[in-house]
Amino acid sequence: MNSSVIVFPGSNCDRDIAVALKKMQFKNQMIWHKETKLPKSDLIVIPGGFSYGDYLRSGAIAGKSNIINEVIKAANNGCLVLGICNGFQILTETGLLKGVLLRNENLKFINKDVNVKVMNNETRFTKKYKKNQILKINIAHNEGNYFTSQNHLKELHDKNLISFKYCNDKGNIDEESNPNGSLENIAGIFNAKKNILGMMPHPERMIDSLISNSDGINLFSSLLN
């Protein structure tokens, strides 16, 4: 399976996702943001980091980069697109995903492992997980507070477009288990066609039980199968 990782000035998780993709035997290429053509790709990944130093607004400048036009074309043609953390922010800036990522409720940068629940396991990204499975995945962000309109929230529920929600280790979804104030504890969403996933947690950091855990592996194995 061919993958492309888009790299921006300030990306700092691009190599992490490249390591994860290589471990899962993707044929991966790193694509600089100034490029105007994408190689043939089954999966496009927009990685985490602080593109352009998060100036103006997280993802705002990166969303205008040369390569983004090609990403939008590929996504609209059905290519799988995964945006992680800053990548999720960039996807909302481009309009490929609806909603916005606001400052964390406590106005502080958060870096810790959290529990998330798998809300939909019937997609190309999540089918190797079990419905309601609890995962422990790292988060590291300052603007991960997901918000959207009531109309879009209804669409998310009606079309089963919420991928993950923050929860506690028992699977309870409540205010105490919400690290950043996200609407309804939302940690990740799909677009209407479910070929685009944006998520704040970092699955690429959870692929080795020696240094973290392997809870992120099934996201990548889902894509391969």
C-alpha cells in the first residue's frame, strides 16, 4: 500500500508516522509542502507538529500550502486521508473536515496518555478494533478542544461519524475524562464518506510495547486490510 506523508516547516511528528508506516510495511514517501504533485497514494497522512510555529492559528498557514490542493483533489476522489493532531487542525482549515479545534479549556499545553473509546469500528481506519474498545493513546496539543455547529453535531451522530471519544479506564465518557474541553468528549471524526479521519491522539506513538504500548497498531493494520 502506497502512503505519502506531507511535511511542513515545524512538523515534528512526521518521522514518527514514517516509522510507524514502515513498520506496518507501507511503501511511504515524504512530501515537502511546496510540491505541487502527489505520487500515487492509497493513503495521505498529515502529521502532528507545529506547522509554521502555530502562528495565526494552528494549521491556518499550512492549509494554504501548495500541496494542499492536491490533497483536496485526492480526498475528493476517495483517497484515504489521515490527519493527526496538527494534521486534524489542518484538515478543518481546508474544509475537508467540519468544525474547529479551539484552545484547550484550561489554556495549557497537554502532553499525557489518555483513554479513548472506539465509537465506530466499521470503517477502513478502525475495522481491526472492537466497538467500544478502550485504547490508551498519547496526546500532545494546545488546541485540541473540538467544537462544531449543532447541525453538524447532529450529522456526526446520525451518520456515525465520530471515531473516538475521550473516556476513563472503565470506558465512561464524562467531564472528568475530557482532557481539553472537546464537545461531547470528541477525540476524532470522519467526513461523510468516511475516507478522511482527523484525530487529536497520536496512534503512531503507540506501536511498540517496549516504549509505550501497541494500541495504535490496529489503526494501521485496518488500513492495510
